[in-house]
Amino acid sequence: MLADMETWVLDLDNTLYPAGSALAEQLTHGILSTIAQYYGTDVAGARRIQAELVAEYGTSLRGAMVTGTIDPHDFLDFERRIDYSVIGPDPALAAALTTLPGRKYVYTNGSAYHAEQALGRLGLTGCVDGVFDILAGDLVPKPYAESLDAFLTRFGIEPARAVMFDDLEVNLALPHERGMTTVWITEGSPYEQLAERRWRAADLPGFLRRLTNV
Ligand SMILES: [Mg+2]
């Protein structure tokens, strides 16, 4: 199963740690407070603005940059106040990634700082060969083509020999079109094949272990 794959592309949030964690909650809260402060509104107003920014520009950060004059580092400052201790080590995932042959990259719409902190807490820092963050992508997020192209070019990735994991199905459409195998991380059975080069999995470590056993 997927024996000739050489590159593994991993989303971070809600993929390398479960959706619904207290970390995701803090991220949402941090983004909304930043928007509320920047646009001079309350949380309900910030929610509306965030939805508009995401619909139009892919992420709140990019929207705030394009429609305003906020510095991306100021926008991301809320990350410095996040308590990353709400997530803990995932030795099963670390072992599965370590055993998996090939290169592994984190491809995230978050910042490198956030990825570093989260990977550290998960015990996965040594398991990945690089991180491509929102700043590396010039603030253009997944699922835009400019982001995917910049990511593939940065690490010299051949799409036909790469597998991408993400909890947002929308982020996987273009990679699949480009020839990548995609794995949608979502609740349900441990893992199953949906179509050619398309999988879904609820149990990421289990799915990775299965790959190395075959
Ligand atoms: Mg995600």
C-alpha cells in the first residue's frame, strides 16, 4: 500500500493532534480577540469579520493584511500567549512517523512559531524534515495554488510520489488534481480508501503503521 511514496505532507492543526482540543479553542479565541481589537468590535462582530475575511482571502491573517495595515507579526502575537501544555506527547504517532521511510514535511496555514511549539509538545520535532508555514507562503494559504506550488518547489516534491494529510477536505482537492495521494483526517472508521489516490483516516498512527507493515 503506497509503497513507492517518498514524501509525506502533514497538516498540523486538527491533523497531528485531535480536532476539538483545548489548543484549537485557544487559537480560535486568539484570532477572534485580535480581530476584535484591530477592527474595534466585540467577539460577535469579530466572528462575522473573520468569516468574511476567510471567505474572501483564505485566512483571517491574509484578509487583515490586504484590507488593513496590520503587521503579520503583530497579528500573530496572540500565539505567544497560548498555553501549549494543553496538548501532550503522542508516542504512537512519533513511532509511526519515525518508522516511515521518506521525507516528512509539515505544511500549515499557521506560523512556524506555532508549529514549533505544537510539534515540541507532541514530541514530533525530530520526526519532520521541515515546516512550511503561512509566512513561507507569503501569507497565501492552502488551498490556493500559489501556496501549493511554493511548497512543492521549496522542497522539490514530486506530486505523484507524495501523500498529503489534512483535516480540511478543501485543502486536498488541488493536491489530488496535481497527482498527489490524499488522506482526509476525519472521524469514522480507522481508515479506508475512497477512490484512486484518495483515502480518509480517523487513526493517523494506525494508518501510517499499516503502510510500513505492508
Ligand atoms: Mg488543519
